[in-house]
Amino acid sequence: MKKTLFVAGAMAAMSLTAQAQVKAPKGGKAISDELIGIFFEDISSAADGGLCAELVRNGSFEFNANEHDGWGPSTAWRVLRPGHSLGMIETLQKSPIHPNNPNYMQLTIERVGHYYDYDGWTGYGLQNDGYDGIAVKAGAKYDFSVFLRNVEGEAKDLRVVLVAPGKETKILAEATIKADSKAWKKYEAVLTASEDCSNASLQMLFLTKGKVDMDYVSLMPEDTYKGHGLRRDLAETLEALNPKFMRFPGGCVVHGGGDGFWNTYRWKTTIGPRETRKELKNCWGYHQSMTLGYQEYFQLCEDIGMEPLPILPVGVSCQGTNGGWGMRTQAQDACPLDEMQEWIDEALDLIEWANGDVTTKWGRVRAENGHPKPFNLKYLGLGNEEKITPEFEERFTIIYNKVREKYPDIVIVGTAGPGSHHGNPDYENGWRIAESLNVPILDEHYYEPREYFLNNQHNYDSYPRTRQTKVYLGEYAAKDKKLLDALYEGLYLCGVERNADVVTMTSYAPLFAKKNRTNWNPDLIYFDNESVVPTPSYYVQQMFGLSSGQVYYGDVVKTNAEDKYENSSCVLNTKKGELYLKIVNASEQSKKIDVDLSRFAIKDKRVSVLTLKGQPMDENNFEATPLKPTKSTLMTNKKMQVEAQPYSIQLITIKVK
């Protein structure tokens, strides 16, 4: 067995790793080993209150009047005045911390009550209940910070408390801060929870009379994923998928989702210190704090070992603008051609920020924000599911050519428009543009009933092998979250993997959805503040993610081509020295599947098997999660039969020489 050295990822770790490389036997074909990735969009509260570990909602007081929920001076905030304390709170915009976040609160503390007036509790201030409560764990540490400016009077004592709900105030953690600066100053404290609580509140009570300005309140767990500010359990759930890339930040949020150019996602305002980032209305009906921004997206890709795939707008709006969804007439707004340089710069500057050294303008910005080494960006998406109008074609072509001219090594991903099916004019025009420009990859999207995936397993068999443009299936899912949906997706993915010389990337969508805040169903992963619920589709994606490779064999596993309820895939990972067999049986009968391993040199006849099975209408939810893969072992022979149990998918991993 020959020992070779190869560079993992795109030299992301900048180190050489010894690997056992195996030679692929004849009879296979080269395929993409980046087939399974993830698509993150801030939909269904996936970011704030989700993957982002920040526990304070609207800590910057930037929610506008349309987002105001009517129960305090600003969304998610409640006025507190225990002990018959008195005061006034105003939202001001005079000399803010940063122009991108103009709002702050000015508190005028007129009277601080006596402790005996209110169960030993006093002060004037604010309370935040986070995102449906603040979940804390006994012994865990939480980093609190706030910007304060002492406007009038002596230095202010601020009592910061985590409290449990109930008639009597129960303290879980507390600290005291003295606001002594006449200019904006960041104050910090560490709160250590004394016990578990699923719905705590953060209270900030001033104990000194006078005026003080407050902005950018934060409460962040110290225990985050690899120390980079993301909720650990959710990020680890992503890591367990073994994804090869991540597409972000959308989706419809890329181009404002129908709100117009003013609400277009601009990456430059989502990097750097949090208090300098510009927040936006989310097109899915809530607010985006941008605490999870491009800096965090790229860092997550580096931490998990995924290729980043950022998606940028191309100077046209979503077709939903001006009520365009479902209309026959064009509703898409287009940037004037003499203003296109702004959108060109968005793309060129992003590549420099991601890949430039510290002597470049944007590479220096990246370094100043804590990441001196380049991120080694390989892919860039231009456009998201826009209607393929003449205006889109003209502007896409301009940006595409500019990027190719300056950065010819960047792999550009274009868009096939909404509803990527043959006969759809947008789809046909998208492919026409891609082929005329030699776009490396084209992004297709479709959401269909489960029967579509059952009946179209040969969808990509007929795609021309002579095309230079490859396919990225960037958004797809069956329209329910039962086991049967997952199995039909598994049948379809076997067909996609068979065609992974044409389809180089796929990502299920949407990725996350928070309980009681869901904009779209189904989703791959559901969660609340304390738990994570992977769907059956999650485990199917995981099996394909764990079994990526470089060579596909179509004659090793002998499933019945005439039976649409069974399908299989055989992939060799030459870098790991592992052979993967995936077998899907979406019928109610057990089946015997012939396997021929004659061409492979097997290291150990006892191999591992991962199996997901159940009843077709089973699903995982917050009450019960009956569907999880089980592990077993199997003795292999050169020629053998494998039992495919009813309503099951299994992954067999074989070590080869």
C-alpha cells in the first residue's frame, strides 16, 4: 500500500497529512466527492435565537416600529421599577456608538426605591427574556456586556441579574457594574448560573439617580462551538453530517426577498465588531441582528472543514418585489447599468477579503478582525433563483465576466431560476446563459411531493456529458418529514450519486427551523432553546455525507432496475481506503440484494452497517424521536446477499487495501 501526501480541503489547514491512498479497480467512473453539503438561510429563526449563541434579543435596540410588539420601549424589552422606583426611558439617536446602529436607550432614573418596599428588590431599568426565554445550565458561565455612557449625575451602579420566573424573585446569577465614563464604554461581567433554568430573564437595574445611555446588551455562553460564538449542539449536529460545503446566506435573504434593493444582504456590513454591523429586516418576517454574519459563516466553514459558497446578488431584485410572486408580468427591479460598479465591487472585494493577504485592502480588514490567514475561497455564487429576464442576463453577464477576468480560478455558480424543471422558460434560459458563458456550475432548485423523487430517479441520466457546466442541486426536499419522504429522497440521491459526474453538489433545504417560529415545512433540523430534533431526512443526508468518494461503481450492488422502490449506490473513497454501499428499500417487503465485491481487496471481512428503518409514516418530533440509525456488523464475502429490510436505508462501510 503506497503512502502519499495530499493537501486536505483547499489547503485550509495549510498542512500535509499522511493518508493511505488506494488504487481504484477498473469499472468505475470519476465522480464528485463534494456531493453533500448544507444550505444555511436565516429562515424560521435559524440565526438569532438559533445557531447564533447570543441570548439577548434586540440587544442593539434597532428593531423598527413595524417590528415592535408593544410591551416595552423597544421590541423584547420590558421596563422594571421594583421598590416603587421611578424613571423614564427614551429611544435616541444622538451620537450613537456607530452610524450603522443609530438607536440607543436613555434612562432617566428619578427615584430608587427602598429594598423593604418590594421584597428586597429595587432599582430602575430593563428586562429581556431572550428568544422565548433564556436557557441556562448550572455551573455554566455567561459573558455579559453592555455599552454605557453616563450622561448626568454621579457614576451609576448597575445590578445585572439572571432571574427565574415566579411570584418571588429567584436569583440565578448576578454582578454589579459601575458606569463611570462620560463617553461610550463597554462594560463586562461574567454570570455563573447557580441552577438549570429553561426560561430565565436578564434584568439590568440602575441603583443611582441621574441619566445614562445604554446600547448593545449581550449575554453569550462561554461554551460555544470551538469558541466562535455559535450554539454548540446545533453546530455539532451540522458537523455530524460531514458536509463538504456550505451555501449561505440564502436564499431569498440574498436579494431582500421581495422588499427591494434597500433590504439586500450586503456582506460588508456583517463583518467586524458586532456594534458596527448594520441590521436588517428579515424577508421572512422578523429581524436580523447580523451577529451571525459573513465572518462567522466563513469561520464555521473552516471549523467544520467545509468549502464556503457565498451567494451574492447581481443587481436585480427578487421577482417577488412589488407583488411579483405568482404574477405573469415581470415584477423584477434592475439596477441602472451605470450603477453596476457597486455590485461588481461586492463580488471582487469579497474574494479579496476571503483570499487576499494582509497587504491588500480587504485582506487587511479580515486580519484586523481576527483572521490573518486567508480563508481560501474556491466557490462564489452569483444570483439566487431570480427570474431569468433580459435584465438579469445582462447584469449577470457583466459581473460574471469581471470576476472571471480578475479571478479566473474562482468557480462561479450561476442560477437556473425558480422551479428548475425542463420546459420552464426560466430554467431553459438559465441553461442557455450558462452554456454560452461556460459557467462552471448551475444551481437548480425544486421542492416537490415525495412521489416526484420516487418517480424521477433517472432525472440526471439524460443530462449531456459534453456540457462544461455542471449541476448544483442547491435547494430540494420532499414536502413532508415522514420516514417515507426521507427514503424517497434516498432513492433519488442514489440516482444523483450515479450521476455525480454531472451533479457535483447538492444541499437539502431549508436547514433549520425553531419550534413555534417556523416559516417553512419541512426542514432538516428542528430545535428549541434546549433540544435538537433531526428528521429522518437528516439521517439520510448524513449517510450520504459520511460515504463520499471519488469513484462510482454501477455493477457492484445489484438492485432491481425495474423496481422503483429499491435503489443503491457503490462509491470508493481512494483517500480513506473505504468502500461504501448504500441500499434503499422503500417497500413493505424485505428483499435480498446481490453484492459482488470480487474486484476489491478487503482488509477485514467484518464490516460496519448503519441502518435507518421504521414505519413509513413515522417521524421525529419534540415529543419523541423514534427514528435514529442503529449500528451493527456484517460478515462479507466476495459474492454475497444483503438483506434490505422493509422501509430502510443502510450504509455498509468496507475497509479496502
